[in-house]
Amino acid sequence: MSTMTIDQTFDRTFDPTVERALRGRSGHTDGGVRLTRRGRVVVVVLALFAVLALGVVVAGGSVATRDSGAPEPTAVVQVGPGDTLWEIASVAAGDGDVRSMIDRIEKLNALDSGMLVAGQRLLVPVG
């Protein structure tokens, strides 16, 4: 024969006044919102989407204008034997800054360095 015992420490008697006081008016015992793992993932994804949308709206302003850009007037100069970029830039710059003219020539011709080869053709800004 077996015996069964009942422990009285876990016995909760139902008292409606105590239940109403614990639950409050909303019916929740803790009063806060609890999210499941899926709910937290959804909230994080929605927050990331909102930040991405805000970034697109802020960065979406175009920096282009409707005016077509006028190309810089240039002349083609053929490099002779012994010519340097400094000499060509100083002639093209006139009384202006030679270093800024060298930068403009390098950008126009996509030069990696100031080394030139005889017979090479360069676009040089005019004016």
C-alpha cells in the first residue's frame, strides 16, 4: 500500500479581494509589458528599419544642380625631351601659383606622379 501526503505550504486559497489588489485594474500582475524573444527581434528590426529610412531621407538630398557644368578650357601640350611638370605648369600659370597649376594638371591627366615621358600629351588648363 502507498501513502500520499499533502503539503499545506503551497495551498493558495482564492480570495477575490487579494487577487484584485495584486492585479490592479489592468489585470496584469507586474504592470509592465513583457516581450517574447520574437517580439524583441521584431522591435529591433523595426528600429533598425526606422534608422535606415531616416538615413535615406537625410542623405537623399541631391548635391547635383540642374546647370550643366562648363568644361575647363584646356590646351594639349606635347612633352619634349628634358621637359618637367614644373616648367610646363610655370608657363601655364603665368604669374599664378605654380603648385596649384601642377595639381590641376595632375588631376586633369590622372597622373600618379610628376614623372613625364618625352612625346607624352598633357591637357593643360588655359587661363
